[in-house]
Amino acid sequence: MMSTNKSLLLAALMSALLLHLCSKSEAASNFDCCLGYRHHVLHPMWIVSYTEQRANEACDINAIIFHTRRNLSVCADPKKKWVKQVLRVLSLRAKKI
């Protein structure tokens, strides 16, 4: 009887620990990494700012994350021509301010 109670207690503690670790790893991997790219062109008029994601840091791929007027984050391939053009427009816009 005592052995069964200890086993149940150990199982409950292990379950709680596993649940805690899973929630921590989800939170750590969910800090806005791009996992893929948007394939459609995004007009510069809708973009407020951008950030760069580097594969050699915490995320798996290089990406430009465009932040839109509607508070959306759009992941784009930094090698694409349209992305480079948008970055150029944003750079010119920043120089005017």
C-alpha cells in the first residue's frame, strides 16, 4: 500500500515536471522566429518597420520580418528582389525623417 502511494506521488511529480518543461520550451521557441517566407509581394506603403532574423542566432533561417500598419509580422526571404527593393524604400524613408 505504501509503495503504491509513493509510486503515485512520483508519477504525479514527474508529470508536473514534464508539463512545466514542455511549457518552458514552447515559450522559448515561440519568441517570434520565422519558420518560412511569404511568397507574395508586400507593398512598402503598408510597412512601418522591419527587423532582421539571423540563422546563426536563435532561429533557423535568415529572414526579414516586416511589421505592418495592422500590427502584423510578415516573414520574407532576404534574397528576394522585392524584399531588397522594399528595404531600399524603407531606408530612403528613414533618411527623410
